Amino acid sequence: MDYSYEDIARMIDHSLLNPTLTVDDLEKGIRLALTYNTGSVCILPYYLRRCADLLAGSLVMASTTIGFPHGGHTTAIKLAEARQALADGGQELDMVVNISKVLSGDWDYVRDDIHAVVDITHEAGERVKVIFENCYLNDDQKIRLCEICGELGADWVKTSTGYGSGGATIPDLQLMRRHSPAQVQVKAAGGIRDLDALLRVRSIGVTRVGATRTAGMLEECRRRLGLQPLGEQAGSSVAGY
């Protein structure tokens, strides 16, 4: 194997964004991420403060979404969301571009919108993932977004919300890696449901994936590496994880 358990676990942003998740589900999901030592928990914004408190002292980052899932919020609202998230302990913010403006070709607006969130987040010493929602875009639009994110110093470019008509694809990830500066990482979201899919995207330079089937992927990783399972420590699982 050319990877360790930690290499794979730290790639996963454990996603707790389904609007039907209960408080009990969210608590279980955070505990699961701590047990498996994932890269982050990406949680519904209203629960971010509690999430950050539970993750304090661990290596698991507290993250949430901005302008989610459609990106059509005004920049002022995205900034308000970012301020609140940072005040609540957010360490990584996943913001959605204004998809309508991308499709309209209003690149000045798109750039300013991203710039505002990147700036306020970096000023606080935290990081930003910029979500394109590739299923609605052509390659030229994806490339232009990669260029803008590179110019603005975004920390990641991300394929999708997981709530559009499609998720991450290998061609899109290859395109995003090819057209992003080396310092901008690539995140795959939507459709990464097993360890083999994660390993495929890792092989082309993806450093993070959004996942709900975290426990299954990481238990399989441990099995392949000859490690003891962690499932009993994770407690009762939430359906879909």
C-alpha cells in the first residue's frame, strides 16, 4: 500500500449537511468523525459552535457552508454567514459561487464575491473551499473559476455541493487539478462512496473528499492495512454513514 490509515482518514470531510439530520444525528456524526480522526466535520451552520466545542483539542477541523447550496445569496449575506461561522469556531468554510452569475458570464461579480469571503476568512487565519457546482457548467467556465481562485489564493477548489444534478467526475477533477496553481488544493464532493473511489481521486491529486459513508470507507481502509476495526468505538451509527 502506498498510503497509511492517517493519509486516507485526513482526506475526508465528514458531511453532516442533510437538512433532515436531527440533533442526535449530528452529535453521533461528530463523535464518529472524532473516532475515525477525519480531516474535518462539515456541519449545518446552526450546529457549528457545538461542533467546534466538541472537536476542540483534536486534529479534526470544524467546517460549515456559505451560500449553500445554490450560491445565489448576495455577497453581503455570504459575508454575514462567514463572520458568524468564524465567530462560532469555523476553521474551514465551503462557499458556493454565484452559479447564476457564472452562467451569465459576469466574471467581475464572481471574482468579487469569492474575494470577499476569501479575504475575511484568511484575515481570521482560517481556510476556504470554493464550490463550483460543475454539473451546471461547461469546461471553459470551470477553467475560469480555477484561474480566479488561484489569483485570489483560495485554499481549495471543490467540484460540487452534493445537492446538484451531479457530483465529482474524474474528468472534472483532472481539469481542476490541471488548471489550478499547485498551492490550490482540489476537493471532490458527491459520488465518493467507497474506498476505491477515494483512492482513484487521490491518484490524480485530490486532497479532500466530502463523504457521508465515512465509517464504511475507513473500516475498509483499516481492513486492507491489517488494522483493528474502530466501529465498536464509534457507537451507534447514523443511517448512511
